[in-house]
Amino acid sequence: MRLVVFLFVGGRGLLLLQTPRRSTRLTASVDETFEKARNYYDYRRRNDGVEDLTLASLATSIEAKLEEETPQPSAYVDVKSEEAFGKSGGSQGGGVVLEERRRQGEESLSDDAGPPQGHLLSSLLDEKEKETALPLSTKAGRGEDEEEGLSSSSSSTIMAEEEEEKTNPAADFFSSLFPQDGDDEQKPRKKRKRADGQNYYQALHNNQLVQGVMQHLRNIQGLGSELETKDEAEAVMRAPVRLTSTKEWLALEAHAKAVKKIHLRDLLMDARRVDALAVEEPATGAYLDWSRQKVTAETMSLLVKLAKRMAVDEKRDQMKKGYPINKSERRAALHFALRAEPEDLDQGGYLSWQDDQGEDRFSSVLREKGGVSVRDAVEQSFAVRRRIWAFADAVRAGDVKSPTGKPFKQVVVVGIGGSHLGPEFVVQALDFGGGEEANLGVRFVPNVDPASFEAATRGLDPKETLVVVVSKSFTTAETMRNSQKVKRWILDAYDDQDEANLLSPSEIVAAHFCACAGRSALPAVREFGVAEERLFEFWDWVGGRYSSCASAGLLPLALSRGSEAARRFLQGARKIDAHFFEAPLEGNVPAIMALLGVWNVNFLGLGARAVVPYAHGLSRFPAHVQQLEMESNGKSVTTDGTPLDYTTGEIVFGEPGTSCQHSFFQLLHMGQCVPCDFLGFLAPQDPANYDDHDELVANLLAQPDALALGRSFEDVVNDVLIGETDDVDLCAHKTLSGDRPSLTLLFPKLDPEAVGAILALYEARTAVQGFVWNINSWDQFGVERGKSLASDIRKIINDAKDKQPPSNPSTARLLERYCTYGERCGRVLDDDDDKKNTRSSQTPAVINAANAGVIANAAAAAGGGTNNIDNCTVAA
């Protein structure tokens, strides 16, 4: 005999079919719950004409009714009644039929009464009363505002108006049967709006710019009395047609409402769709599968139309031709020239550019506007590459030795930001396999924290260490401080020199150091002690975060793995560059990845992304992508200075699999929805490790499915029914809503070509997103502002004569605490600090932060503080 129990788990109604061996733990107050269940089904029979009251037939009739009354196609409902509640209906005995009707109290049951909200089946009935229907498994993991299409990170996403939720007599009735704590009196409640911090900051920035423009123009003679309103100030700011006003953007917003209703379970069952949402780049074997993104063929078509509307093809072409697309700094962005070959410039090459008469037009680029001849850039880069190969091979062969005559065994690279994250990722990725056996270890000193230097130099012999200092200007504060520390460490090791063979400090430094910097930094490089022939140049048209293929990344890689591995690395990147510049957007791997990011951020409201490589060698890759994308696309104005009314950039984080599964994946599966990039390889680096690689790939393929498909409430209940578990109370806890997007990127093997291809893919992805968002992906004025403030605070700490008071009382208090603690601890000043033993006890004046806004920037421009007044809105 089976017992029917109507159980509430986490506030949700649940029917369980209990076998006798497990019924004892659920039979307390069974009479009361059974009576309530009978009342519920009697309501269903009278109001919906349901005669056969098996669970399966009830679900079928409700779903049919929804399909009739809902204008749009019914969302997928995975009831799985046959598996969970018996193969057949009540007439065959497999299900349980509630044949007994309520004999008493019918007059007390109003015809308007109904099931409780949140019930396993009643949620289906309530779908038609909501503005937006979602799959049953999706509802469990989304808030009300998400059901209405609200975006947590884009002010341009359609916002639902606050309205009073319709009262449901059925819900009121059942709530009275099952009252919740503190809920004796049900009151209509208003649907809440999600707190959207991005909206606030975008409005704040726009207001700050408008007020600044107004004040600035009032100060200009002849305009002060005429400019009075905010509208007039906004009119002064150049405001072309906004991205969010285009018909393509609006079409995507409308389309997003429909796509949100379709669960990825349904989308993945469409074989034609799955086949269409995959593409391979044949030169590198890169294979992109984005079938687990919440997109359809129509979505992709609309995204491509948006990209074309924002002139992505034209902007890509301008970048290829050397135009100054970095408008704020008036520079070209030619990182792709770092891996190009001279033949790529010839007719038929992917960088060829000829006019109608067939003549080469590289030399006609307007240099005075910041344009660069791509031919010159490729030739300069190629020349530096040859020098790097020769030097690295000589060091590895022992032909270039330390002053003691011993070969170098270790390399210490001093650099920060793009001079560290990208090069470290590349070197670490090829630590195992992919070239000659590594006979030079490479360590990095990025952080000004002394622990960074100590960790990098621990266990090394200074006399056998080659040092590479990376700074384009050779003035980066952290890098120059650390390079001085490394120089002192090297020189101290020669204190025990033999008097007969005494070496001067300059000879020691010249033998141990080389530099990666711009040609304009040559005087500073010489002053430091590096010989000119040890300077490996890179250029202003290469941003720091794009410099992994410049000397900053190539020299450490060639020293560690050899010149052949470095060449293959460049070849992988070069093949992706050719694909990026030549393939149409519809089949362009980095462009597709970029457009999916735009879709998730601006239309689904998913502002973060996890980068998850299933390869230990790519452990530092997420950190590189984090800097590459967040520093490039974290902007507040368009390229012409117009404040944004949409979100740009993604919050990027990640760790390698499978370690990440035991770190943040719990949140990805059951907490906030975060799209994921999964990277994997078809073969292990060592053929002897296929067994372990099989386990790695099994996890790589399982996680995207778990995120997309989830695990329905009914499936979890089924585990209880078939005896896999007897803990009914955990059913709600083990339910995974799924419907969480991801993409999978596969490469044949983790080798130098694959690493170069991965690097170039994400660089191009970043550029395309910037093109779509109409922002400058090549500057970083926010970072530079922090550096300026740090310099001011350092002067206060050193009690320098030209110090300025702290900008606010909070900073003053923190500084006082820091300086006071240092004095108590007997702090010793560094050699380059002011030689003072006391500090002033000045009372800091408070500077109004508003005074450091647009007006200060405009004044600085007028007085020569900056050469581009157009950048005032960018830096504000």
C-alpha cells in the first residue's frame, strides 16, 4: 500500500508517494495534510473540469490550458510524471487517484479559491497571469525583476514599471491553510526593482560632465549669461545618435524578452541549432561551440546587424591600415604588426592595402594625426625579433655569460601590468612541452610590495641571474623602484670580489641587465646602466596590455623556451589575426565571442564572466584576460566624449579547472548567473598522460551541461521515490535551475601555436566589443589618475617640501595612523626618501573633490597640463 503525502518543502507544495518502508518519518499529522490535499484537488476538479486526478493527467490538462490562453509559445515544462510518479495513470494502478471527495464543508470552499503560489503545479496556472512566463526550472533561480526582463548592469535594458501584484483568491485560500511565520495577514505587495548600481554611476558621471561644461562655459566671456539650463549644456556636448537609440539595439531588446522565456534545455534539443552555433578556424584548429549560450539564429543575425550598424567592419579596416583609432591619445593600435611577416604586406596578404591604381598606400597615412605606416611597423618589429632570437639563443647556449664567466641559469623580469600579466601567462603556459627543454627559469617581480622581490629572488644566485627591466617609458614608478632593488641585490653579491679582478658597478650592471622600452627612453636606459645593444625596443602603437608579442613578452619566452618556441607562438597569433581581418563577422571567431559578450551584458543583464581553462599551464591566463578586457573596455564615455547610457566591459575572473569547481562553481550553479568561457585541449601535452587527460576533459564537458541543464525539482524528487536517497527535506536544496550560458573553445593541443592563438583571439574579442560600444579600448585614464594621487600621498609620507594636504579627512586620518605607527616601529627611510626623522603635524585642509573635475582638466589643458582638451570628459 502507498501513502499520499502532501508535503511543503521550503514553502513549495510537493506530492510524494511514500512506500511503507519510508512512510513512518512522514506520517505525523498526515490526516491534516491529506485533508488539505483533497481540498486542493477538489478545487481543481470543480474549476478546471479535471476528472482523472492523477498527477500526470492534471499536469497535462493544465499545460494544455496554458497553451490555449498564452499568446506566445508555452515554456518548456519538464514534469517527467511517468518517471517520478509511476508509468501509468490511476486506472492502471501506477499512479494514485484521489477517489475520495471531501464530504463535509464544501460550502466553506469558495469557487474563487485556488492553489498556493509556488506549488509544483500551481505555478503553471499562475503563468498566464504574469507578464512574462518562464520555464518552471528557470523560475526557481530568478528574482521577479529578472522574470520581467530587468538588467542588473545596463540602464538601457527594458525596465518594468512598478505595479501592484494582482491578488489571487486561490493563493489567499491556500495561504490560510498553510500560514507562514509572521504572515498571518496577506497583503498585496509591490514588485520590487533590482538595485542597479551601474545606473547610478552612469547618471552621476553624466551629471558631473554636464555641470562641468556649464561652469566652464559660464567662465568664458560672452557665454556666461546665455547658458542657463542643463539641456543647453548637453547640447554643447557632442551627442551623435546613441547606440541605444538605434533600431538594431531596440530590436535586440524586444528579442531578448522572448529568448529569456526559452530554457537552454529546449535550445540544446534542437540539433539544427546546435550545428549552426559552432565554427572552426582551420589554420589553428580553434573550435568554438556557443550552443549553450541563450541565443538563437535570429539572435546572432540581430547581433551582426548591430555590429554593422556600429561600423565594426570599417573600424576593423581602419585598425589594419594604421589609422589612429586610439583617438584620445592620437595613436594607432598595431599590436598585430608584432607577429606579422613582411610577406603579409604583399598583394594577397591579409595586411595588403592598395589604392585603385594598385599602388601601395601605407606611406600615405596621415602621420600628423597619429597614423602609422603598417609597413614600417612590421619591418621595425621584424628587426627587433631577429635581435631577440639571436640574444636569447646566445644566452641559452652559454655564449653570453655573467662577469664571473658562468652561464646564466635564471632570468628575473621586472615589470608590472601588461609588462607582467601577459608575459607571465605566456611563459608559464609553455613550461611543459612545446619547444626545447627549458634550461632557464623565469621569475617575475611585478609588485612594489617587498615580498614580491623576495619571492622572485629566493634561492637564486645573483651572479647567475639575468635581469630584464620592462617599461616603455622607463619611468613606471613600481618598476623603477623594483629595478633599483634588483640592481642593489646584484651589486651586493660582488662585494667579495678579488682585488686583482675588480669589476666596476657599471660593468656588473651592463653584464646582468637588459631592457625592453621605447626608443625615446634610451637616455634613461643608459643612465640606469643598460648598454644600448641590450635595449629591445617596442613602440607607442603597442599598448602595455597588448605587448605580449612585443619584446616585453618575446624576450622572456625566448630565454625560457628558446627562439623556435617563440616563433611558433607568434605564428599562432598571426593565423588568428589573418582570420580576424578576413573572415566575415558571421563566421569570425573573436567577433562572435565579442557579440555574445555584448548580448549577455546589455540584453540579459549578466555583467560578469568566468574564464575557465582546463589546463594547469593556463593558470595565469584569466588574470591576463582580466586586465586586457577590464582596462580596455571599462569606460564611461564614447570615443567622442558622450556619457554612456549603457554598460561596457565585463567583470572577468577565473581559475583553471578542475580546481575552480571546488572554488566558485557553487555560486555559478545555484547563485548568481555568470556566463563562462570554457577552454580545453583535445590531446595532452605528454601522450603518456591520456588517462589523466580523459578525466580532465570529462569535467570540462560536464560543467557546461550542468550549468545549462541544471537538475529539475521533479528529478530530485524521483531520487527519493526510487530509493537513492531518503532525505525529502533536501529536495529543494538539490534543485538546480540551469539555464546558465557558457561557450566552449577547443584547441588540438597546448603548444606554442595554441597559446599564441588564444592570446590573439581575446585581443581581437576586446577590440570588437570596443567597436560595438563605440568606446576607446586603448587608453586607461582611470589607472593614471590613481598613479597621480599615489605620488601626492607619497610626498606627504616623506614630508616633502612641495607636498599638498590630503584631499579629505578620511585620507588624512589613515595617513596619520600609518605615519604614527611607522614612527613607533622605528621606521627607516629608504635612500631615495627625504632624510628626515620627524614628520609635520599639519592639520590637513580638505579639498572639495568637485574642484578636481572637468574644470580643472580644462584649465590644465589651457595651461599646457595636457595637450588634448577633448580628453577632459574621458579623464573626468
